[in-house]
Amino acid sequence: MSLPKKAQATTQSATAKSVTAKPEAKKSAKSVAGKTAGTASNEKETVNSLYRQWQILSKLPTGKWIGTRQLQEQLQREGIDISIRTIQRDLNQIASRFPIESNKETPQGWRWQEDAPIQSLPHMNSSQAVTFMMVEDHLKHLLPPSLLDEMRPWFDLARRSLSSEHNNVRQWINRVRIVPATQPLIPPAVDARAQQSIYEALLQDRQLRVTYKARAHQGEDTVYTLNPLALVQRGAIIYLICTRHDKPDVRQFALHRFSHATVLESRSMHPVNFNIDEYLAAGALGFTSYNQQSVEPIFIELLFHPKAGQTFFESRLSEDQTVEKLESGEVRVTATVPFTAQLVWWLRAYGRMLVDIKPEFLAEQVHETAFLPKPEPVTDV
């Protein structure tokens, strides 16, 4: 059945409008979808930019300059693929909001401004502040000056974080002390420039050319080329553990006897399988015995007065130590320890509280009546 002409015309008109409207609706929907996708993309890019700029900011040093190429290498090692141009653009944006500066040279170097407040970085809580202050107090003599310069703003922030009189955590610092087990000595003066070069050479794994005043050479200055291996602080003295370029054996040089040191471009040469912990465990810094050129472990048996012997039930001389309380109340201790002059002096300190010593040659040195000057470490001093 056919529709009237007027109805047909109305239907055709509606159909035409409908057909015309569909492309417009699709176009509008696409526009909305495009805007949504664009917004999401922009948000993602903003997040990525913020993360990237934060990583750049966290790698800027205090004191020394760092180039954009170095920044790029550090970021790439962390999986951030970025061009030099992008780094430069990011740094310029960061500089408008954070206290960083450029040296205006080519290639450009960047760093935190000298007076930059570290509040620009994350907040430090009380526990972290106490830790930083204890690190500064007890480890500053063993840290390279370049690292100390970078850490100084953190130390300053730690002090400011604990400045409140009502900060309970701050009291921890006033309640903890480290005291020496022997007669304390005032640390000898160390040449600051020589120390800085020595620490930098150790940090960068480079050789050193040094001028050293050795006791063994009547206090004359001697020039050496050294391969630095480690630093050890023993009491008030800091020792550089190293080898000489002309001798393979590991030696110790007292830091305060260096008058000059220069970092060389050549890489430091390390002894095969050298391990600082094993080296110290073998008694190397405990001083050699009076009649030996090397440190050898020996098995000792000691008989102590009851009061003196109680210590060994709480602290051990060695991993294989045995301790036994006899019917007389005296305490017998056995252990395998390095045979060093330090051992001899330590045993002498017990005096009459040490009843018997074995082996015999150790007892002879402990009970030696002639005054023997306290020996120096095995060094070129």
C-alpha cells in the first residue's frame, strides 16, 4: 500500500535530515573523543616531565659542576632515555623555580647554588637527622672532602631539624658517646690538600704520587708512587693501605706524614684477591711481633684471675675460643690469634691478673723486663 504524496514527502524529508545528522553526530563524537585522548596524553606527558625533571634535580651536586652529558649518562643508566637538548630545556625551566645555577660555559655545567636551602628537597625527619649528625661526628675524618662538601647541606638541615628544645629524638645525641679503650691521643695534624688528593685517588681508583716523611729514613722526605687500596682509622691515626709501584706487598702509610699528594691519570693496580676485611682479620694492622716480618696466627692458652677472666664469657678473642672456669675460680682461655706486638702489649696490661701464658715464647715477650718501645705498624715509616 502506498502513502499519500504529502506523507511521502514528509517521510523523505525526515529521512534526509536523519542522513544529514548522522555524519554531524559522528563528527561531534570524534571531536569529544579526540579532546579526551589529548587531555590524557597531556597529563601523561606532564607526569613524565615532572618525574624527569625531579630526577635531574636530584643529581645536581653542591659545590662542583656537573655537565649535561654526565647528567644524560646517569639518567640513561636508570632507564631514562633523554636528549641533551631536553636536559638543557628542563634545567632552564627548573632554574626558574629552584636555586640552581649554570656556569655559562660551553659545555654548560650546573649545580645547586652555594646558599641554596636544602628545604627545596624532601623533608628530613628526626630519625634521619640524628643519623646524619652521628655520621658527621664519627665518620667525617674518613670521608673524601668532595663527598663531605656534597653532604654538608644535609648536615646543616639535620642540625636545623633538631633545633627544637622539645625534640625528644635530639636528646639521643646528648646521651650517646664513644670512648677509646686505651689512653686517648689528640689526632696529629694532617695536611688538608694532601688528604683531599689521597681520598680522591682512592675514590676514583687512581694512582698517587706522594711526598712522605718516614721515620725509618730519619724523617727525610721520600717520593713514592702508590696504589691506594683502603683507609683504616686506628685510634687517633688514619692509615692509607696501599702498594708501592715498585713493591707488590701491601703497606700502611700514616696520613699525617704525607706533605704532598697528586692524583695521577693512571689506574691504581690492585693485588689479586685483596680483601680489606681479610687483611685486617689477619692482624696486619695489629703490628708485627718483635722478631717477625709477617703476622702468623698462633694457638694460645691463658690463665686469668677470676675477675679478669669473666670478660671472656661475654666477649671472644677468636671464633675458636674456649673458656673454662676451674675449681680454683681461675679462668682458662684458649684461642687462635695473630701473633702481633699489639697482642703482647694487650696481655701486659693485665699485669698480675694474668696468671699463666702459653706458648713459652709468648710468655717471654709478655714478661720481658727490659723496656721495649711500643712498635709502629708495618709501614715505610
